[in-house]
Amino acid sequence: MEKKTEDIIQQSLNALLEDENFLPDLQGDTRQQAFKSLASILSTPNHINKSFLRIALENGQVVRVPAFRVQHNNTLGPYKGGIRFHESVNEDEVSNLAKLMTLKNALHEVPFGGGKGGVIIKPRDYSTKELNLICKKYVQYFSDIIGTDKDIPAPDVGTSEREMDWMMAEYKTIHPGQPYRGSFTGKSVINGGSLGRREATGKGVYFCYRYMLHNFVKENQNWLSEGDNIFAKTALGYIDRPLTMAVQGFGNVGSVAAMEAYKCNHMQNKVVAVSDQNVTVYNSEGLDIPGLLKYTSKHDGDLPTTKDALEEYDLKADILDRDSLLTLEVDTLVLAALEDQIHMNNVEDIKANMIVEGANAPITEDADQFLSEKGVVIIPDILANAGGVIVSYLEWMQGRETQFYNEDEIYELLYDKMQHTLDTILPQFYGDPFPLRQNCYIHSVTKLSTILYRQGKLY
Ligand code: NAD
């Protein structure tokens, strides 16, 4: 997966090298050399921090838990990125996610760099007390490298506001008298978190999709239909007709995106399927998303897996295999679970012609190429799922100022920022043969490269 990110960074640099308007002061050998330096800087993390946390379990056993904090790049500001608790997280994955954070923040003009954390555990195998200890130890082991102006973690898969509250409290204990509110984002509101942070990523994901179709494509359909861009042709097939959607992953991101889509059912949009780590729940007439949310809130976040469970909550749906969601006959797939969900073994069975990446890196490099050649429009992770980091930035600012916005103000600021990025990126959808992902990368790499050059870092 890391190779895919590196390849696209390199392709972006190749395109910029050929563009004579980009850094025109750099010519000849100096230009070649500077671009080699950029490739080296952008493809390598600044630091990979790894520790084995010593945890005393409640049964008296002491275990070592592997934990990482990768700090990719801080050209634009302090490192920023979530901490993932998952049994399959590893150094390469965390490193790639840190790199994506650098690109995402550059794309949306959020003044942060890129970082990411991971702890190799299955959270459900640990008691609340043990999880609390793991969080405290994580902060103790990495306390020197984390901080309001150094590196600011946030929740990711397997972590939530509860873990951020615990971690911030430990940070405060270790660093008495120092500013601490901005050391972690995604905290609970009572503990200095921002209203709207939990919903921000899912809302942003759906906003991106809706804005692209109902604003950009609809308003520009005349000139979009004049060209022969395959992605524009696909997108034009999505306007002024009912659309069906399937959402993979019903956690923080997926459930909120599904709810946003459900709220738009007056536009004849239907969420016909959602899935989680156990099952797919399907109804061709559209699912009762609020009913499913009521169910998951009482069942540890899990979707119903039996007919009886559906009936108990008066939910009309069929239970299908977990992975069958991906190959359903739907217009749009929202991927909001984990990495590498679409790969060469299932890509030929994908029927959706539009895919929105709520998760980070959910499509492998070769599958991505296969879909792009077919004309499938992919709204990439760094564009679509930035709502979380945008509201994290607002939380960080509110923590510094101890002045707080209300929920409506937060969503207005979030949508303004995302719209600004979309208005910059989407017009290139037409004039350029590159897929959206490549355009987003070029935009991010342009910004990072220009700043690195101006700061004299390429000599
Ligand atoms: P989460 O832990 O709240 O939810 C993950 C969901 O995916 C759960 O419903 C889980 O059951 C499901 N799932 C796991 N494996 C699955 C599988 N094989 N098939 C179907 N479903 C599966 O996590 P989240 O915070 O919603 O994050 C989801 C993705 O979005 C991750 O890639 C994360 O990095 C990315 N992301 C999250 C945020 C955020 O603010 N939370 C921000 C940006 C990106």
C-alpha cells in the first residue's frame, strides 16, 4: 500500500518537473537534483518511533504490546494523525497512513504535518481498566515527541473520545503546568473536545459526494459533456436520477455517512446496504438507517446478524455475507472500513461506477488502476475523509483560545473548507486525463514542494 502512495507522489513530481511554470527558477541539473531531493523527502518519514508497552493485565500476567508513532513530515505544521488500535496494524501501514495525512493536510490547507499511531491489540480482548493502562503507557512511552506544537494524535479505528480523554489526562500529569488541551483532538466535549468532531469525517465524506454530483457536475454539465474525459462521462450518468448506495463499515465514519445519505432520501437516494466486520444488511427498497443506529447503539456497535434480531427492532432487511456488499448492483460504494478492501481478486466483480473512499487506502494499487481504466470515478481518501482532521484543527484552535463554536458554526466552517478544496480540484476533472486521486496528489505535492524550496530545504 505504501508503494501506491509513493508511486503517485513520484508521478506527481514527474508531472511538475515537466511543468515549466512550476518553480521556474530551477533549471537544468539543479532542477533535476531538486526533484530528486523532493522525492526523497516526501517518500521517507522523519521518524519511526516504536516501543513495546509493558502492561500488567488484570489476571496478573505482564505482557508487552507493540506500539508505533510515525512522524512523516512537519513542513506545514505539527505532526497530526490518529492512533489505531487493531490486531493487524503494522509499521508499514502506520507509515503509509502518516504519509497520507501529510498529503491530506496539504490538500485542504490545514496547517499540520502528517503522523499516525498504532497499537497492535484487539481492543475487545482487553478490559476497560487494561485499555486505560495501554493508553497511559502509550503517552508515557511517547511523551517527549507528543505535544500541542509537536505532534497531535486523534482517534482512528478502535479508539474514540474515551481514549483521547485518557491520553490527554496522562499528558497533563506528565507535563505539569504546560499547555495540554491541544495535545490530543477528538476528545469528549466536556473535556475540551469540539462539537461535531465525532460526526465530522462521515459528514464530510457525504458532503464531498453530494457536492461533486449535485453542485459541480450538475452545474457544469454543458461543458463537461463536450469533452471525452471518461470520468466526466461516468459522473454525468449520475445526475437527475435515483441513486442507490452501499456503505462498507458501520463505525464512526460509515454510520454517519449512511445517515447523511438517508437524510437525503427526498432526492430519491437510497442506502440499500451497510456492512460491518460480521455481516451485510440489505434491503433493495432502502434501509432504515436510524433503526439500525438504534440497534448498534445497544449492541457494542455491531449490526444485527440474525432474522430474530432484525425483527426485534422492526427492521426489514436480509442478512448477507459480509463481503457481498462490495459486489452488489449499486450506483455508489462508500468504503468506510479498512485498507485493501478492493483488490485484484474482487475488482472485476465490482458493479458500482462511483466509489467514495471514507477509509484510508481501501483500494490496492492495481485494483485502482483497473477501475480507473474502466472509467469508475473514485473520490479519493485524502479528498473525501478530511472532515475529521479539519474539525480536529478547529478543536485545536478552540483549545488554544478557550473559546468554543456551536455545532452549526463547526459544520459551516467544515463545509466551507471542503468546498474550497473541491472548487480548486474538480475543474481539473475535465481538462486533464488524470484521475481525481492524481490531481489531488499534484495539488498537495505542489504546495509541499514550493514550501520546501522556499525554506531552502532542497540544497
Ligand atoms: P470504526 O472502528 O469506528 O469503524 C470501522 C467499521 O468497519 C466497523 O463497523 C467495523 O465492524 C467495520 N469493519 C471492519 N472490518 C470490516 C470488513 N472487513 N468489512 C466490513 N466492515 C468492516 O472506525 P472509523 O473511525 O469509522 O474508521 C474507518 C476508516 O476511516 C479507517 O480507514 C480510518 O482510518 C478512516 N478514517 C477515520 C477518521 C475518523 O475521524 N474516525 C478520519 C479519517 C479516516
